[in-house]
Amino acid sequence: MLSRRRFSVLAVGTALCSPTASVKAQTYPERPIRMMIGFPPGGTVDTIGRIIAPALSVRLGQPIIIENRGGGGRYFGG
């Protein structure tokens, strides 16, 4: 069994040797966002998605690419 002192020395040593100091923070998102619409192009849902996309792109600071996938319920857990 480890004594408290040995445990604390081991914990401090592990913390000092951890590579977290070299990890660089990443900005989110770092590439374009894909907005998947589960209906064919030209419908109401597609039109609303295309109206929302530019405003969302400005707020997030990333381009948004619209993808239409007919029968998209299987992609969204339905």
C-alpha cells in the first residue's frame, strides 16, 4: 500500500509530466459545417434551411453547406 506522502509525490510527478502543456486549443468549428436536410430539394423544409443558413453562417463564422438527402430519417436516428 502506498503511504499518503508517496501517493502525493506520485500524483505531483504525474501532473508535471503530463503532456497537457503542449496541447493547443482548437477553434470550433475548423472546417465548413454541413447542414443535412432530410427531404428532396425544392420543398418547404429545404427552403427554410436555405433561408436560415446565411444567418447561421454569419453567427458561427463558418460557411454552411446544405446537403439534401431524401429519406434522411435514417441519418437522424428515425
